[in-house]
Amino acid sequence: MAAATAMRDGNSDRGGAGVDSGKYVRYTPEQIEALERVYADCPKPTSSRRQQLLRECPILANIEARQIKVWFQNRRCRDKLRKESSRLESVNRKVAAMNKLLMEENERLQKQVSQLVHENAQVRQQLKNSSMANDTSFESNVTTPQNPPRDASNPSGLLSIAEETLTEFLSKATGTAIDWVQMPGMKPGPDSVGIVAISHGCRGVAARACGLVNLEPTRVVEILKDQPSWFRDCRSLEVFTVLPGANGGTIELVYTQLYAPTTLVPALDFWTLRYTTIVEDGSLVVCERSLSGSGGGPSAASAQQFVRAEMLPSGYLVRPCEGGGSIVHIVDHLEFEAWNVPEVLRPLYESSRVVAQKITTAALRHVRQIAQETSGEVVYPLGRQPAVLRTFSQRLSRGFNDAISGFNDDGWSIMGGDGIEDVVVACNSTKKIRNVSNGGNAFAAPGGTICAKASMLLQSVPPAILIRFLREHRSEWADYSMDAYLASALKTSTCSFPGLRPMRSSGNQIIMPLAHTVENEEILEVVRLEGQPLTHDEVLFSRDIDMLQLCTGIHEKSVGSSFQLVFAPIADFPDDAPLISSGFRVIPLDTKTDIVSSGRTLDLASSLEVGSIATQASDATPDNCSVRSVLTIAFQFPYDLHLQDSVAAMARQYVRSIVSAVQRVSIAISPSQSGLNAGQRILSGLPEAETLARWICQSYHYHIGVELLTQSDGAGEQLLKMLWHYQDAILCCSFKEIPVFTFANKAGLDMLETSLVALQDLTLDKIFDEAGRKALFSEISKLMEAGHVYLPSGVCMSGMGRHVSFDQAVAWKVLGEDSTVHCLAFCFVNWSFV
């Protein structure tokens, strides 16, 4: 009754609380103020804290502790209701705005249908008239108007071009100038990036995106016009001329340079007119188109490494939304000169899907990311500011793009080869490791940076799985000594290549996430590579290496135009830390939607050493897995001037070794040869594997008295398949002084995060923590006597250093044909990563 009274009268800050005697006591303003101060510090005080409050605040003397508890309960309830109401209002605004957007899209589609029906009727009538007049030549009334050339050398001519550009852009953004079709896999909704469409049957390639963002229109336009901040392929954007336009707008002449996506194609540039204005309904518009002629922009000498591309009317339409925020329409319409590009790479320039993924949706996602960071919806660890982490991602990408493109005006020059043109080596004497805050922190001797890069065509290799494998299994392709060389160059600001001591990695890497975008397209993280000292004197010195790493496209639902793994060693983590970016980029060349899911289990290395066995098992590749992509590898190395040739030779050989490793990995993870099926074929091809499966099941039944599998009397291959698919992790280790793992089923490999080949590198004692080892060693005698033992729930370690919890573990002796102990088997029940 007291709680009900307090709830009834507590809807305002001057509510009351009941007392045991049934009398009604109204809180005074002073009492409410005292309670609010406590609530601000501790919304849910303990009983002792409430008693302390009554003792320290005489003004609460007439209130009992139980009523104080009820007041805090009601106050939390009001807070919860207020937050829920605010959330529902926000969702309602989003739904209303999205509904408006969908209604506009539906109206546009209806207009497009009406236009197509009208055009179809006209064509039918013309065909009828032509047939009656026996005239086989006629001209269609449906023509594309050709814009007459305008004089771009005077302001009036530029204004005329700007107004035409505005009209054409609006007809694409909200009209029917282009036949838009919804991009597969991009469904609209309140939490989606927006409505994404690509062109069908128009000149060039085009994409359009519409979405809601919680930012004011002026802020949205400011972000989108700063193209280098969100478009990773944009090298530079320079405004040459600014003229006044209509309605307080501006006309700008802009020169833009784009990086080359791979070493096999040239870089592109644009010479455009950009018009910013306000239309009649108050919406902000930024529209842009190429100007005729190739003489615009900088001098020909500085642009000789670029191929001029054409931008058809494109831009942004930003309308204010009721209740705050903006509705954003983005259109990108481009035409590339693909005649000078190898035919196999032309899909990069002839696909509207690529434009949508690389430019259009990237712009909308970036605006949404900043909106969520501004509203406080995104909080990053370690107190890092979002802008700082975003800057690190941009610097990593820019450094990697610089290495791939190798522009002359940046100081890059091609070095002589060794007669084999598989790896290109370039040097840059102007690019040094330098800490911005300390100008003296540069090389002690004149030097620079050497880049070794190569590109290769991949067939039937899922890009996301390849990047995930390279990220999670660095030891399969990387040389720890090279990482140590780069790290030492950062710490000492000099490159002592000949004196570099041999290093050895422990094989462990710890991944520490820093930030990620809203939809996990990009992940920024720090990777710690654990090193092992080779001598007793080095034990006191840390041999660990920290790498700042940017991953793109590794998330299961990522659908992007490129998949990247870019990293750079860091000696410290200041905001101006020098970064030398290296890494991998995979660009799909086919636009098929039925690409193998990247969420497949990463049991990939299991076929690296036995790829020929897996290859023979299947002669055909499924049609839906025939995916082509181009892989680009670029690694940078600092050097001192007198060591330039040595570092260049080292870089060339290192990249060749990485190419060979990636080729082995690609064979292993191709859909016809990878994952579970590959491991299954490898095991089924070995008679001793079937025998071991039979021994494991028979020994389990002999020692424990129950069947391990439901059909343990199956044939050898069938039994092996059932054991491989068993839900719990089953591991076998040798019966020796130092037990080494010799077998694991699929669940076991997943738990240890390893492969059948790398399984033998793990020993039994490495996977248990201290408590687990004590529990195991205490039961050894019982295991030897009874043949089996039950271990309590606990935590073990995967091969990647992650903690794995399990409800129970069973260990038993596996007996061979002559009843001798062949190995020890373990079954971990209900395991999961902590």
C-alpha cells in the first residue's frame, strides 16, 4: 500500500511517500533535492547507504528507510520510462521518415512505369506506321538530349553548365532519368544503411543511395564535400576556382585524383564543376559534372600518371527531416575509359555495383558513423576519441595506397629487377620514418623507404575467407624477423639490417580491438606478436611486437568492393606515431551474389601440406563458386642509403615467399578443397584414421560402459564421418612424457583454433591453465588405474591464446588391437569461447 501511494504521488518531483501508520507525508523541495543528489551519484543505493543517508540528512528524519527505498524505485522507474519513451520517439521518427522515403520511391517507380508504358505505346505505333508505309527506317521519338558545349572560360558559361547539371542531377536523384533497380542484398529499413539502387541500361555506370542521418543538412554537406576523409581511394581534391552562384550558392572548379586500386591498372583523375546551392523546398544540393577537354587542372607533367575519367551529373541532395536530422540522396554517375585496362580487370570499371559499394554507400555509411559518434551511441575503449581512431585508419589506408600507386611526384622510382618481373620494387628517398612531434626522430643516415609489390589473379577463392585466414594465421605466411626489423627501425630510427639478430616467434598473437564502423565493414585493432628470446641474455628484454592493423570485409555480412588487411608496426601509440603500411587487398572481379559465405569455419590450414590429396578428390568446381578476384600485395621497408640494394633484394625475396604462401592458402580455401570437406577427405584417405576412430569409440565403451556415438557399430568410413561431426570436442594426444596432440575432430579443431597440420605443434600442458593442469595431474594415477577420469568444469586455452570454457571433460585410454595403450583421448563437453 505504501509503495502504491508513493508511486501514485511520485509522478512529479514533489510526490509523496506513505508511512506505516497510514499518514501521508509530502516530500519538501529540500528533501527532493537531497534525494536527487544521491540519485545522481548512485541510482541504486544499498540498504546501508540509505541508512547513512537518513543519518547524515536531518531533513529526512520524518521519512522511514522503507519509503526511501520506494522513492528510489519509483525514480528509477520514471528514468526507465523516460528513456524508453525517448527511444520509441526516435524509432517512430525514423520509421516515419523511412515511410516518407519509401512513398517517394514508390511514386517515382509509378512514374517510371507510366513512362515506360507510354514509350512502349509510341514504339508500337511507330512500328505499325512504318509497316504500313513500307518504310524500314525510322527514328525513335525517345531520344537522349545532347547538351551543347558551353564556354567554361567565363562565369556566365559556368553558371549555365551549373544550372543544367542541377536539373539533370535532380532528375536522377528523385526522377526517372535513369532506370534504377534495387541492389541485391541491400534491403531498406530503419536500421539499414538506406535504399541502394544501381543503374540498368544507361550510359556509363551509376548508383544511388537514400538514407536517414541524425545530422543537420549543413553538417552533412560539409562531411560529404570533404571526399578524402571518407573515400579511401581519393588521393587529393583541390579547388582551383570559386565563383558565386544563384541563391547564395557557389560554383567551384575541382581537380580530383584517385589512387590505382591495384598495380595492374592506372590511376584516374577528374576535372569537374561543383555547384552548391539551395533549391525551392529548402534542400541543400551539391551537384558535380566533368568539364569538357583534358587540359583542366594541374600541368600535364604532374598528371602524366593519370587517365582522365568522366563524371556525369552526380551529387548530393540533403533535405531537413521533421523532428531533426536529414534525408540524404546520393547519386554517382561515372564513365571510365577502360580500353587501356586489361580485359580481365574491366569489370572494375564496368560494374554499377562496384560504384555503389566503393563510393555511394561508403559516403552514406560515413555520415551515419559520424552521426552515431556525435550522439554518443558509439563509445570506444581506452577513452580514445572517434576522430583520432578514424585518422589512424585513414593514415593506414593512405600509406598502403601510396605504396601501390607509387606516384613519381611523391618521390617513388622503379628500381632495376633481377630478370624476373613478378615483383616490382620501388624506392622513395623522400619518405622517411619521422615522428611529427619530434622533427629530429628520423634516420641517422640518408635513406628512405623501399616498397616491394605484386599482383596475382585468384580463381574460386572467397576474398573474405582469404583475408580472415591471413589475419588469424599470420605465422602461415609472415616472417617474424621481418616484423622485428620494421619494429626495430621505428624504435632506433635507423636500419641495421646486416646486424639484425635472428628472432623467433612463439606463434602466439593477441588481437586487441580498438574501433569498428557501425556495420563492421572496417575493424581497427592492435595485434601483439609474442617473441621468444634465443639466448639467456635476451630474456630480460621484451621481444613482443605491436602492429596497428586495419581489416576490411572480414565480417560475415560484409559485401564490399574490396577486402583488405593493412598493418604497420608501432613503437608507441601517440596520435602522430609514424606508420609504414603494408598488407593485402583482394578485389572481386565478378559480381555474382552467390559467393560462398565468409562465415565458414576456418579449418583452412589443414590442407596446406596435402593440397594434392584434396585436389584429386574433386575434379569439378561448383558454378556458384567460380569467383575471380585480383590480389595485390605491397610491403614497405625503411633503409639506410648504404643498405639500399641489400634491403631491395631482401624485400623482393620476402614478397615472393608471401606470394607462394598465399598460393598454398588459396588452394586450401577454395570451396572445392577447403574447410570441413577437405579435412574429411584427408582423413578418409588415410586407413589409419578409420582405425583410430574405431579404437576411440571401442575404448570409450570399454572404460565408461556407454556408447560415445549413437551408431558405433557403423563401417569404418561412416564411423569416422560421425566422429568428425560429433558435437563435442574430441582430442587425442600421444602417450608419452610430453603429450602432443595427434588427432582432433572438427569441433576440436574449432576449439583449439588450429588445423590438422598445425595440431602437432600443440602439447597437452599448453592448453590448460594452472588450475586445469593441477586438476589433470592429480587424476593421472586414477586414469592409469581405472582407464578413464572425469575432469570438472574449467577453462583451457586455444592455439590463438583465447580462453575456452567447458562444462566437463572426460579422459580415457585408447587401446589398440593388442590392448596396449595407443594414446589418450579427451572429450570437452559444451565448450565455448569466453
